[in-house]
Amino acid sequence: MKLPILKPVFFLGIPPDFEEKRVYTHGWQKQLAYQKLRFKAMFDSPGYFNRSLWDTLSGEYYRSFIEKRDYFHIFDYWRWDEKIIDNTLINDYDWETAIDTNTTWRIGDGTAAFYNYIYYLVTGFTEHDTFRSNQIREGQMTREKALTLVADENQPRYENIRWYLDV
């Protein structure tokens, strides 16, 4: 099946930088430009100014500006191999898989099914697209294979969403 190429959707109009070496980068210039656009969008929707704003901004400050000397991303040192990890979890730890999707990524309690459904409706992509894009960048998968997978993984998980909303 040939999937259409969608018009790219960028949060706050910021296109991705495919030349970056790491997914998360530090630096005040990028953050300043991002925060300027973000606050402009927030002024357009004042509901964003609520009690959680301080927690959000302070978390972003520590993530973006403070160099971590005692914190490491394990996958900066260890290659993520989905087949090996799935095989280990399923066969060695009796990991349960979901009955309504073929993926094992974020299948937990229904929260991901719900917000990925909203993401897809609003932006046209989900965490599955982000996950597969990272695998493409790491050379673990072709774009064609990733597009085939996300066409399946982005299907709404209605039963799971219903269960989540009923709980």
C-alpha cells in the first residue's frame, strides 16, 4: 500500500533539525526562540496560564539549561534493538501484549491510546511516528518500513480508549 506524503506539521512552526546529533540539545538561543513562540501561542489561548505553569517552566529550565553531571540517557550508550527487547520482555518476563494493536510501545493503561488519538486528530502524527523517526535516524529501519508500521500503529484503539475513559 502506498501512503500519501503528508504536509509536515511543526509545533509552533519550528521545523525539525535533522542534522542534530542528539534528540535533546541544550542551549539558550534555541530555547529563547522556542519560548518566545510558545508564550505568543499562550497569549492567544490564556487557559495555558494556570497553576501548572511554574512546574512546566522550571522543568524545562532544568532539562534545557542545566548540564547533567549525574544523569545519563542509557540509550546514548546502549543500542535500542526493538526485536531483542520485545523478545526479552515477552519470553523471559512473560510480558503481556495488547489485543488491539500489534505494537508493544506504550500499550500500558490506556492513557497513551487516548492522547495518541488526540495527537493524531490535531497534528496528524503520534508518538509512534516519533519513535519510528528516531529508529530511522539511528539506521535501525527504513522509512518505508516505518511508514508501514505507523499506518497500523496509528489506528485508533477505541476499546482501550473506552476502557480508559470509563475508569
